[in-house]
Amino acid sequence: MEPLELFNSDKRKNIEGLGADREARDSARLFMGATDKFKYAYNFEWLGRPIIQLPQDLVAMQEIIWRVKPDLIVETGIALGGSLIFYASMLELLGGDGHVLGIDIDIRPHNRTAIENHPMYKRISTIEGSSVDEDIARKVKALAADRKRVLVVLDSNHTHEHVAKELALYSPLVTRNSYLVVFDTLIEDVPNDLFKNRPWGKGNNPKTAVWEFLKTSDRFVIDQEYNDKLLISVAPDGYLRCIKD
């Protein structure tokens, strides 16, 4: 067996072991609970912009982007713009004309200015408006029409109803062997008191929307490898691989 083949074989066994190890999974949940009060996911930057994501999920997204080599990444929910910059920088490393399209109901002027002044903005476009507005969705569909490999990331309003509408509108854009990534599915797995004054919580969140979506769609499956190997993630059951055209 070649050295890399042996390494990958061992890696697969380790990932399977992580997924089956209750102590490891419990430790990950304890870590998430202990660090949430310090807004752990808010404490990082990517190329100078705040990026509200866990480092583990960023590594996973890097793996997916390198594997898929999308020529369009659509993200709902922009916040401070760090994720847009991250995706654009990955596409820059790939070369070609890959582009990132970000959608947000409210792109605040100071965030827009910072994004537009960033070196990676050459690969970024933004649309201001609700991601579940059908006119907005038609614009996105038109922009995606001539793209061969499309990856979609949903990270805006986290209620079941909103994410379900996003899944219906944007899942058709995802191309075979690419991914539909739904962030903040973790909401279903943590205490409700972490989301005080929020319209989402247990039973009403991105994970419940994903579960419902998968009952009616045969184009996507949960990529269990990411559930098993990340452990610390805001997107359990949220990495959906497209298996059909």
C-alpha cells in the first residue's frame, strides 16, 4: 500500500471511531457549552474581516471547495462579510473565474464599504433583500444559469420556516457532486436558553428544516463523514452532498 493510501485508510478508521465514540462526542458538546458564553465563534478573522464561524467548519468548507472547485458559491446571510472573503480567497487559490454571491436583507453601510474595499472583492457580488423573496431568488437563478459547478451555503434567518423556504428556492441550483451547506443546525442540540429573544429554538431551526427537506428530496444526502470527524461544528446534519442532477 502506498504511503498516502495507507494514511487515508487510517484516517477513515479514525473518523469512524470518532463518530462512534460517545466520550469524544460528549466532550465536544461540553466544549461547545463552555465556550458559548464567550461567543467563541465570534472571536476569529479571515484576511482582516470578522468571520462568525467555528474554525473546524472553515476547514471543512475549505476541503469541500477544493474538492468541488465551484465556479459559483451562493451564500445567504452576510453579517460582517468574513465568510464572503473566505470563500473568495479559496476561489482565488483555485484560479479561474470563480465567484461568490452574497445575499442579505440588510447590508449595513460600514460592512458594505469594508467588503468592497477588500482585495478579494473582485470575486464578490452582493444582493440586498430577503433571501426568500422570489424576485431575489429569480435574480440568483439567472446569475447561476451559466455556471457548471454551484455550491450553496444557507446562513441567514435560522427559523424552520425561513430555512425551509431557502431550501426550496436554492437547492435546485446545487450541481451534482457539490454541496448544500446549512449552518446553525446545532440549535436543535443545545439548550433553548442559549437563544433568548430569538425566534428559533428546539423544534424550530435549520436542522428541523433539513430533516423535513430530506423526506421529499432524493438529490441530497447528509455527508456523515463531516458529522463524525468535526464533532465541534455548528452544522451537524448540515453538510448535504448532491448526488443527482
